[in-house]
Amino acid sequence: MMRWLMCIFMMVLGAQGATMQEHRWEQGETFLTFLEKHQLPLSIYYSLDKEDQELATEIVSGIKYQLLLDESEAIEQVLIPIGEELQLHIVKDKQTNTFELRTTPVSYQEEALSVTLDISLSPYQDIVNATNNYALANEFVHSFKNSVNFRRLVKGDRLVIFYSQRTRLGQRYGNPKIEAAMVEVRGKEHFVYLYDDNRYYDESGKEVEGFLLTVPVRYSRISSPFTQKRWHPILKRYRAHLGIDYAAPTGTPIVAAGEGRVTFVGTKGGYGKTIEIEHGHGYKTLYAHLNGYRKGIRRGSVVSKGQLIGYVGSTGISTGPHLHFGLYKSNRAINPNSVVKIEKGKLQGEKRKAFLAHVETFKPRFELALAEPSVPPREEPFEYMVQLEEPIGVVADVAVVAN
């Protein structure tokens, strides 16, 4: 099994004069323009198969990526995260002077954390002030959507959050995952628990969030399901497919899966003709490989659920007519089936029994959190160790100190 690049940062490395640079992916940049900018061979992209070319289209603007340069400042390795599970890893073979692209798992640490706060301004602002974690504040507010009126809060009400957070390169990586949370409204406690395919329920098992999409196309079959990370036993490498492919004839109407505002209409790398729609509360849907768009649809257009937006095609990197349908929450790809197929409702039977047992495990934790309040430390630069895979396969441990 190959060794992975682990925990890299934007510093000079002590091994063989190599230096590590960290950059942010620019708005509008594509994998091809990235290769051109850094004078890397375009064959790196064109030699990829369909799935990996689609994966390269999933690079999110603003994401941090790393370059390993040799003593002459020539690129030896590149590491670009895709989603929260995989990364594109470009490695130079010094013997042949050629580059290879691999898809490898992201190396990260995951920590269980908790926050207990007295509310003085608002839940959102108080969480940001205490943790500097905007994503956590957003997720907390969203988790109580339609179940708590935050306008009725008074100074002195409290909140508790149990969550997990990944870190990579000494910094927060990806979105926090709230396992359970409580907020007081004029002294009355309200709870939410993450359960049943990552959906929020109150203490009785009634769903809180209730965001629901419709299937965007009439399809004959699902030609490729959603997968965050899987090991291909024949190819001996990791693959991912961050959406659902619905096979359908060319020209089949495509509708908006939910109401929202169109934020992108145009060609998008391996996805070909693409439409993106923002639905609020951090949700976005993507419709790719279109044959064409509905007349008049453009960026800024407001669409309703079920409204025609385009037609099935095979543009971009595609082996046949189908709709690639992606769903994102806070720029993180999630399985559309978890939102499309599950109606808002209440857990019943054995599922509810298991949920209530799950709730019981949190009761002593909430009591302890309120009795002994805690807040995780704000993100600060610090020293840490990195393990770097050399192009020739020699692994060196290098101490790195962030500025």
C-alpha cells in the first residue's frame, strides 16, 4: 500500500532543500488552467478516465492546496483536497521526469468537542466569538430550524453543543458534525439529535430539519450511485462519485429539485453544460451533462421546485446521456438520496426505540456540560510534525513551525 502525504503546511522543509507552499484555489479556476499556470503537462488531466475527470471538476474555490518544490523550485508534488474524504495527489517520477495523478484518502484527525455558553448576543454570534468557528455557528442555527424561535431568547439562556471536528494541516478541515445540541429559550430546554441518515430529530423522535427535494428527472435507471470514498479492488485505488447519475434519453426534461436561486449556468470542466441552484440554509444542487438549458434561465433566476430548467444530454466527459445530480451542504457533497427520499416525519417502531435509547446516552453528558461549562480553544498556529512521502518512496519526518 502506498504511503500517503500527511499533514503538510506552507513552510520550508528541512529535507533535501525542498519547500512547501500553500495556496487557495482561485474563483473560476479549473484543473486544466491550474496545470497551465504551473506549467504542468495537460496530459495529467486528459489521461484520466471519466470518473476522475469528473472528480477534478469538484475542486471548490477557496480550498487550500499544497505544492512541494525541489531546490530549483520545480514542482515535485501537488496535493488538492476533493470533498472531505479524497484528494488529488500529483507526483513527479524523477527517473522518467513524468507526472502521475493518484486519488488518495485525505489524512486528518477527528476530535470530539463540546461547547457550553451563556447567550448574550445571539447563538450564532456567541458561538463565533467563543470558537471562531463560523461553520459550527451556521450548523447550530440550522439544526434547530423551524423548531425554536431564537427571537424569544433572553440574556442568560444557555446552549450546549456536542460535535466532532476534523483537523488537517493544523487547521479545521471540513464542516463540524453536531451530534446533539440544546438551547434554552426563556429557561425552557430544547434538544436536537443527529440520527437516521444524518437528519436532526427532537427528543421525542420528530424530525426537525424537514428539508425535502424532488427527484429532478424521469429516469430509466441509476447508472452510478453516490459514493464518498471506495476502494476499487481491480484498479487498486480509491474512487469517488459525488452525485447520482440518472440515465435518461437525450432531451428528457430536468426540473429544479427545490426552490432557489440559480447561481451558475455554463460549462463546468468534465461536467459539460451545468446548472447550479442555491436553496438556502447552506444547500446547493448541481445538474450536469445537460444537452441544453430552458430558454431564459440565467444566473440570478429564481426557480420553484419542479420547474423546468434544462434537458438531459451527454456534454462534457460522458459515455452516454444522463443527468449527474449533485447535492451540497456548506460546499460539502452529500448523498442526494438522504434528502430526496425521506419525508419529514416521526420515527416509529423499533427505529424510535433505538433513537430514544440513543437520547438517554446524552442526558448525563448534558448535565455535566451545564455543571462544568467548557469551550474548545480558538484556532491558533502551533508546532506539529508532518510525514512527507518523497517521490522516490522514502518517508521523512520533518518538524514544521507555523508563522
